[in-house]
Amino acid sequence: MKAKEVENMSRQVDKVAIDLCIALDEKSSLQMEIAKSNQMVQESEQNMLSAVEQLDKYKMERDDLQEQVSNTITPLSFSLHEIERATGNFDPSMKIGQGGYGSVYRGFLRQTQVAIKTLISQSMQGRSEFEQQVHNLSKLRHPNIVTLIGSCPDACIIIYEYLPNGSLEDRLSCRDNSTPLSWKTRIRIAAELCSVLIFLHSESIVHGDLKPDNILLDANYVCKLSDFGICRVVNRKEESSNTRGCYVTVPKGTFGYIDPDFAELGELTPQSDVYSFGVILLRLLTGNKPAVGLPAEMQKALDDERLIDILDPTVQDWPFVQAQQLAYLAMRCCKRNRRSRPDLASEVWRLLEPMRTLCDISSFQVSSEENRWTPPYFICPILQDIMVDPHVAADGYTYELEAVRGWLDGGHSTSPMTNLQLPHCNIVPNHSLRSAIQEWQQLQRR
């Protein structure tokens, strides 16, 4: 029996020895795999660090290139002789506008139709505001800001793109018997103006002189903000967007549109623009009514429940719900206390953007006069051309796919239109608009 037990134990010892050898081999193999994995981790970490460094380098190069591009796009300089020749020695028949600042003429400079704005050096704007306008317009890039072409420093003359439909004031007053703006066009203009103000305020810039005379309209009735003579860069000491930034200066502006706080205290803030924007909304609703006293007149109409009586009679089909929403929004913008006025990005835009989208989708034909032109919502805000493959970004705007992808792939995380942070970088095809563009193009071929 003892011999048998010894034999069994010997077998067990041999089995344990074999298992131990196998385990040692597996351990050695695992250690080699761990070593390889550690090496791969180290290499991956090194590659990641290199990639981050390379990305930072590319971002710096991109920023440098963007700055170089910005610096190279400088306005042209024209001689007074060129200006006189372009306007026929300032022929009255070439004049398209006049105000306390001076006059605006239509002309041709270097084979390009332009608008030529003369500033009276003794006027409120003067040379300092001429220089301010040229500086600001040369730096600002936005689809709803007028494009500066050049200047004539010797005579305080500014040359910018020619906009055939004149100013919003011209259209609201039906100057030269022009067709009244439809309610859809008015809502779109309000949304575009809101968009460009959000953009300016995100750059700490306050326009300071918003009024229909300074809102120009191109061939497609897209609005272009002009006259940056008294705009200012404000600081950002306070967090709230309703009070953020203040520039103390001598009050300037247009009676009826100027913020009461700015008029009394000389404190120019982003909310000063909001007040003026509110008065412009009231003008869009009521048409050719004087701005002075208009907020009080609208408030009385709302209190008496007779809004319909104060709406512009040249617009026959105002949708009452939208008109009422705009009226109440305008009155909030015109609050006497600037802290009570709504924020453009978080409140005003949230109301106007869906209205604008609804107007774009519901109809291609704005009016018999405006239908001669390309519907502006068919135009990509980035490329300024008719879209082929429209896509909606997180800011609610529709862009050409190639353009918005290029914007996002270029490292941008903000909206091209408002300069606000995008909540995400997803883009969605706008099939309805694409079909509308294709249908419109087919109609144009007939």
C-alpha cells in the first residue's frame, strides 16, 4: 500500500510540475504582451501629444493667415478727381439720398456701380466720424453689413456697394411710388437686423444710430446695416447681457430712435441698440408713421385692443397673431428702464427666427415686384450664391453644405451669422428648401 501511495504522490508531483511549467510559460507570454502593450500605450501617448502640438500649430497658422487676410483686405483710396468724374461733378440727378451728414450719390468707379457718401466736415459726423466709419467698416464682415469699397480721405467721402432698393425708410414711405413691403419681407428684415446686432454685440460693438435711413436694401431686399460713424466698442465688466458694457460719450443719434438713457446720461450700451431696434419694429408694423411718440401710440392701441387700426394700411394681409407678437416684443424693447429690455440672442431671436423660417417656407412669392429677384433665403449667407445642397446648422440658419462644412472643419465653433457659440456641430439637410429652390429655378427657365 505504501508503495502505491508513493507512486500516486509521485504522479501528482509530476502533474503539478508540468502545470507549473505551463503556468510559467503563460506568465512569460503575458509579461511579453504587457510589455508590448505598455510600449504601444507610450507610443500612442507620444503620437497624441504630437497630434495636439500639431493641431495647436495649425490653429496658430490659421489665425495668422486669417489676420493676414483681414489686413490685406484694405479699402481702396480714390482721388477727388475720380469721385467728381464718377458723379458728374456731383450732378443732382445722381443724388440718391440726403441728410444732416451730407449727401449720397450713385456713380461708377473703375467699372463698378457704387454709392458715394459725402460727409460735411462741419456736421455732427465730421472728420473723426469719417475715420471711425472707414475703420469700422473695413474690419467688420457680415452678410447684413454694407460692404466698404474705399474712401477719399481728402474730402471725407466714403464709397460702398450700391444697393438698388435704397433704404428701409424709402420703402416704408413708398418713395418713388415703390411697391409696399410685404409682411413677410418686413419680418425677414427684422430677423436679419436682429442677427447682425447679435453679431456686433458679441464683438462688444454698439452701433448707436439705428434707424430705417441706415438700413439699406439690396436687389433681393436683404438688409445691410450702414453708417457706423458713432458706433463704439464697449467694455464687458458685467456678466448680464442686459447691462454688459457701457461707453460714456456726448449723446448723438436721431430723435425718436435714440435710447432715453443715452440721450440723458450719455451712456451708450448694447441695450441702446435694443431700444432703437424696438422703434424700428414699430415702424415695420405701422409703416410711414413718425418715430417720435410711436411707442406711446402703440401702447395705447394695445391697451384699447385696436392694434389692427394702427398697422400699416398698405399691407392688407398682416397675420394678426404675428403682428401682435411683434408689437408686444417691440414694446418690451422700448422699455424706459434698459434693464427691463429683452436680450437679443436669448429672447428676441427665439421669437423672430421661427417667424422668419415660416415666411421662407410658406411662399416663394413675396410680391409681384420682389418676385423679379432671387428670394434671399435661397442665398447661402457664406457664399452669397444660390444654394444647391442647403443644410441647417445649429444656429437655425441654412447654408450650402460645402460652405458650412468648410466653416466647421476650419476650427470654428461659432455661428457665421451671430458669432455665438454653436450648441453642436451637426448639420441637417433642408429638403423643403432644396425642393423650393429647384422648383423656382424651373419656373425661371420657362
